[in-house]
Amino acid sequence: MVGPAGSGKSHMTAALYEYMNLTEFDVITMNLDPGVVRLPYAPDIDIRKFVTLDEMVDHYELGPNGGLIAAMDKATLEFELILNELEEYSPDYMLVDLPGQMEIFAFRNSGPLMISELSRGNKVGGLFLMDPTLTQKASSFVSMLLFGLSITYRLDTAMNYMISKGDLLSTEQKAKIQDWSTDPEFLMQELYLEKGSLNAELSRRTAEMIYDQGVFGEFPIISAHTNENVDVAMGTLERFWATEDVSL
């Protein structure tokens, strides 16, 4: 589960886990956020067993961001212990809930190293959750896609884009997002029409670059709260797992 802070990664992990259990998949969950206080599911493998944010903050007298960096670095050094737990479970599938602060996880060495270790002998793919509050303007929508694309390349992992928290969106908002996703020309027009936008040309070129990377398409709108399209998210993962070539 990948996405910016507040995009609903943990709740979607819980919803998918429940759905997969009901359909009798052999699945476990892994929490890789050392700073999370409460989770809507009980992780089978939990990074907090080995390191916590509070431990790093107290020991090294750091702020929350510095503490998270230190915690992820320590977790990387001890990741073999986490892999040993995974080997004991030996599941067919595992849902991995990544930290809320994706920038710290993805753009430092610790995150890519962890994903690389999990990829050994396994097929790994991401669900990039786009918070609907960050997709209300065309320029914000493009920025979120650019963020997702950069995360994809940093983690070297195939990514499936979805709009999370669909229960917060009106029918009109859902239709607008799908129009942006499937019709680049419509998105370009919206970028130019944004009042006060001084970067319309930059946004247009950015959108064109993202489109050339094959990111655009119909993004499923999902909700862990109402279970809207959770089966679609599961189907997306199943198609990914069934694909022989998942290179970027």
C-alpha cells in the first residue's frame, strides 16, 4: 500500500485483508511503519517489534522526522529478522502497509532496500492510493500522479493507481476525475482554465510526460469505509500477480 500521508493505506490494508480472508486466500499483513500508534488490523509481522519511532526519538533526542529516518535505518539493519518471520509464515500472499511519510521511506536508501529484499523470490507490486482531497484541482491531480511516478521509479516496483476514500466524493467529482484520467485533452483544458495558475504550461508538459509513461487510464475509485470496489482492487492485484513480465 503506497501513497501520501492520510491516503488510507492502513484502512485499505485492513479491507483487502478481510476480503481475501473471506475468499479463502492464504494471506498475512506486514506493517512497516515504526511510528504508527493504532492500526485497524492486527499485523502478523510488525516492524514495531524491532524498532519504534518513540524509541529513536527518546534515545537520540530527535524530532519526529529525524526519529523516523533513524528508525527506518535501524530497521534496514535488522531486516533479516523480519524476513525470518516471513519465512516462518510462508504465505501465498502478503499485504504490506508502508509508512505514512512516503518521502522518508522512498527517497532514502532504507525504503528501496526493504522492497528489494521483499522482492527476492517474490512478485511485488503496489497500489498507489490517491487521496481525493489532493485531486480536486487539475494541477493537484497532475502533481499527485508525478509523485506516484517518482515513487514507482524509486522503489523500482510496478504500480497501480487508485482513488481512495471514494465515499467522500460526489458523483460529479468522481466523473470529473475519471474524465481527467481517460481524456488527456480534457485535463489539458482544465489546466489552462485554472484561475491564477502561473504554471499552466509547466503542468501541461508534466501531464504529457506522465501520459507518455503510460500512467493515465481509468483509475478505480475505492473506499475502505464502504468497501466500494475493494473487489476491483483485488482483481487488479490478481491480474498483476498473473502477469509474467512486470518490468517497468
